[in-house]
Amino acid sequence: MASLTCVTLEVADPTAAGHFYTEAFGLGDELRVRASEAPTTGFRGFTLSLTVSQPSTVNSLVDSALAAGATAVKPASKSLWGYGAVVQAPDGTLWKIASSAKKDKGPATREIDRFVLLLGVEDVLETKRFYVDRGLAVGKSFGRKYVEFDTPSSPVTLALYGRRALAKDAGVAPDGTGSHRIALGSDLGPFTDPDGFAWEKASA
């Protein structure tokens, strides 16, 4: 089954970015960084999301991200769907840390349940068809609003959201130009999707 093996963030300073992500989230090979000076402004059209079990774990990860140099975009708070926050890494990447739970059931941990890449796209149905044609199976689909692909063996979950809706959810303006500053690693690539997100063969 097709899968998304890793995401590579293109950053101005890979050493600093690597240190930040180690300190903030402790992610493994599913998140990589490499040098890039490609021009980019505003919203880059995607967010990365960490789903965890309870609010105290959200707070723990947010606190470590802020201590490592991230900026708060949306402070942690309760909502209809649970509890979460959005921070921006020093390299400009937006991260949402969230839990569907509103109350703690135990002490805070550092355990991440799911690592999700949300692509903000112009036409959810068109981009959905594009990925289905390349072998990805749909797990969840809510019309033109949201699609999540079924990749149980993949360390990264891929989902599609309308660009403006994703920007609003992240708490930023939807406008942006230039490079997305991200590459998607898989056995599916190389290709570029309808919204300009580049896929490449994942290296070991």
C-alpha cells in the first residue's frame, strides 16, 4: 500500500532547525530538514499536526517548543473538538498540537499518537482524485472540505483541507507566495501535485 514515509522541511539553517525539532518534539526520521534559500512569504499552504492523548501532553509539547524558540500563534485552549494550540517554529513552519480529550486521565507524557501533514489545497476533490490515481486509499472524506488518506503503515498521515480553511484553523492569513518549503518522501515519487507540493523518492 502507498505510504508517506517522511516530510522534509527546507530551511535556511538545517543545524539550528534540527536542534529545535529535537528539543521541541523529539521526532525521528519521519521529519527531516535540508538547506534552502527558496523565496517564500506568508502562509506556505500546509501545517504539521501532532495528535496526543490529553491536554497536559499538549501543554508539555507546546512549552518545550516555546522554550526552544517557537512563537505562539494560537494559545492552548478548549474547543468543541478538544484541546490544542498552534505554534510557529523558527524556520516558519506552523505546528498544531492537539488532543480530542478535554480532561487529563493521567500525568503528562511526551508520547505522540499521530504525526499529520495537512495540505491546504484549492480544490479538495480535484486533489483527492489526483492522489487516488497514484495509489492512495481514502480513509475519511467530507465532501469538498476534508480528506484523510488511509495509510496505516505510514509514519506520517496525509490529509487535505481547503487552503483558506486550513489557514483559519492555524490562525494565520491565507495569503502566501513562493516555495512551500516542504518535500514529501515516499515510494510514489517523483511528481508534483496540483497545488505545487513536490513528492520525491524517500532515501534511507
